[in-house]
Amino acid sequence: MTTTSLVRTAVALAILSSLLTVAALILMAANDFAIGGTFWPASTLVGIVYPIVGARVVAREPRNRVGWLLLIGAGCWTINNLAEEYAWFAYTSASGLPAAPIAAWLSQWVWLFGTAALLILMPIYFPDGHLPSRRWIPMVIAIGGVTLVTAAGQAALTWAYRDDVALLIHSNYDPTEDPRVTGTVVAAIVGAGDVLIFLVGIPSAAVAVVARWRSSVGIPRLQIRWFASAMAVAALFIVASVTPFVAMPDAPAAILSLLAMTLPAIAIGIAILRYHLYDIDRVVSRTLAYALVTGTLVAIYFGVNLGLTTLFSSAASSNSIAVAASTLVVAAAFTPLRRRVRHLVDRRFDRARYDGERTAAAFSDRMRDAMDLPGVAADLDSTVRAAMAPTRLGLWLRERPA
């Protein structure tokens, strides 16, 4: 295919995925969001943001496999969501809509291809669309084979239950726990395939990202840092939103899942399109700084609150006093704590900017007492060369009128 045909195909796939996502969202609302739960905003964004980023990557680099994996993976997840919502709507409304059993059956296995494309293959091929080395070829072939066999096995096992929409959609059908399944071997293959995909494939993708980062320099290294940082934050958000130990309310869990699904796509777009690519150090340092500041302030608030509540436990208004005092302490500590933490974090994670600010401050101090113009020009020349390392540098001085 020509470059123009590839770009047009990518745009058409992105538009189709967006339209199917809108249709799934309409059905979600009709189903009172009973299937997607608190994570429906995240699943909706996947079907829109990822295809758009994928189409944009293809428009920039048509032969880059990352863009196509984004389109294919998001498309598979979108088809899964639409089929699931369609089958459940047909079941609950008893409207007799056509192909509802086929939709319920389709939703049981098509998502596997999206998972393999987005969570395993795409990180392995990121950012240039090529494997880190030829040693990864057997791994990619194994991932494709396991995904295909697992999806085929899941499709075969659920075909007999396609009319039982409640079992497939609402009860989260698991073939390995179904005593009625006669194909024990197939059920075992499906269970092993799921384990390999999630416990071997995804960690292997993370290993590929780390290996490529260690051997890369320059722009590829910055691209991988963008992607790896986004994936690390997304993983933390996902764990925080689903872990039962946190018992997080629905709204914060939905927000965290939304951010977790959106950040990787944004990072991929920035990395491959090279838009604000060199801002990664500032993004990492600011994120870490505000995370540390927030955690420290929360610890201070609860520490002061607990201490004052214990100290004035006999007073009737001890709780109000503790809350007011804790708030005042946090408000007073915010600015100096933020300044100090940013200074420490910048020294470690944004060293170029930190060194540049120190160089500029030192130059400013020297200029306060400088009177010799040639000396100022020479100092400016050396400072700019040390801070920015330009290939060429010129200094223009306006002549004093006679």
C-alpha cells in the first residue's frame, strides 16, 4: 500500500472506532452503566483517544507498528464493549434484537487481541516500530500464538452458552470453573493462556522497555522515558483504584482509572510526535515534587490533628480545635515545604534546569558590579556557552550615538 492509502486507512479506522464507542456509550446509558461499573469513562476514552493517537502516529510515520497496534488494540476493546452492552441491552429489554447471542459470545474472547496488542506488543515495539533485537522474534511469535490459541479456545467453550447472556455477561463466565464443560483440555489451555498473557507477556513487555532504555541514547531515550513514566503512574493508579484494601469510593476510582488509561496514549503521542519531548525531566520532577509535598502535608495534618485531639481530649470542642490548628499548620508549611522539596527534586531529576538557574543567578550577581563592557561581553559569552552549548554565538552591541 502507498503512504496515502495507509494514512487513509488509519483515519478510517480511528473514525470507525470513535463511532462504535459512541454507540457503546449510548447503550451503557440505556443499561444504567450496570456492566461497565465505575470504569466506563476509562473504557470509553480508550475507544476514542487511542485510535486518534494511532492515526496521528501513522500520519507521521506510516510504517511504524506502534500506530497500527494502537488502532488494532483499541478497536478490539471497542468491539468488545459494544458487543457486551448490546447483548445486555437486548437481554434486559427483551426487545428481540438480532444477533444478541452472537454479541454475547463475541465479547468473551475478542478482548484478548486488544490486550495483547496494547499491553504486550505495543510496548515491545515502542518507539520506532522495530523489535529491540532479533532475540525478541521468538517471544513475539509465542505471544501471537498463545493469544490466538487462547481466544480460539475461549470462543469454542462459550459457543454452547451464547444464548445464556446472563451467564456470559453478568456472571463473568470462567470456563475453568464450569463443571458442565466437557472439553477439559481446552479449558486447561484457556486457563494456561490467560496466565501466560498476564503473568508472562506483560512483564516481558516491561523488560523490553527497560532493555531498550538502557541501550538507547538521545531522542529514543527521551521517548522511552515519557512512555515508561506514564506507564508507571498508570499502574499505580490502577492498583489504587481496584485494590480492596483501599476501599475507594466510586468517583475517585473512576477518575484514577480514567487517568490511568489516558496517560499512556498522551505519552505515546508526545514521544513519537516529539511535541514537548524535552520536557520530560520537568514533568517527572514536578510530579514527584507535588506528590511528596502532598504526602508530607497529609502526614502533618493527621499528625497534628491526632496530637491535639489526644492532648485536649477532655475539652468539648477538642475536635474543632484540632481541625482548625491542623489546617493552619498545613497552610503555613505549604510554601516553604514546596520550595524546599522542589529544590531537592530538581537537583536529582531536572539537573539541567537546576544548573541553568544557578548559572543565570551567578551571572546576574556578577553583573551587578560589572562596569567594563568588554568584560561583560566576555562573561556573557562564556556563560551562554556553558549553559546552552550553542553551535554558534554572536553578540550585537548598539553603538552610542555621537
